[in-house]
Amino acid sequence: FTVIRILLVGGIMLVYPLITRKGLLFGVYVGEEFAAGDSARALTRRWTIGCLTLMAVCLVVGLGISMAGYPVAGNLTATAILLCAFAVL
């Protein structure tokens, strides 16, 4: 259940920059030419790498706590870490 939750929440955050209209970059209108430029691609690339890294770390933490005998705490802790880390990212 932890794996499914991390993949679901992380997957939503991964596609976040891709589901906005043209000219928007993470919910802020920056103009279509800037949103298609190198700076915007670099920002989106860093977001993707950061998301994948966070998902991997949260999977390790959640599964580690679950394997220690606390499956509910592992699930909730991994999800909480993931959501808080996305706010920082």
C-alpha cells in the first residue's frame, strides 16, 4: 500500500508542470516564449529529478519502517515526508 500511495502522489507531482496551459510555469504566467525556453526546461528537469529522488527516498523510509513492524506508521510517515518535501522542492 505504501508503494501505491507514493507512486500515486509522486506521479501527480511529476505531471504537475505538464498539465498547465501554455505560458504557465508551475502556476505562474511567464509568457509562452519563456515557458518554451532553456531556463524553463532546466527548471522542469530539476523538478523531475527532485521528484524522482524524493519518491525513492520516501519509498525506502516507508518500507523500512513497515519492515520494522509498523506498517501504518511507515505508510503515513512516507506520505507525510513526500508531501512536505514537495512543498520545499
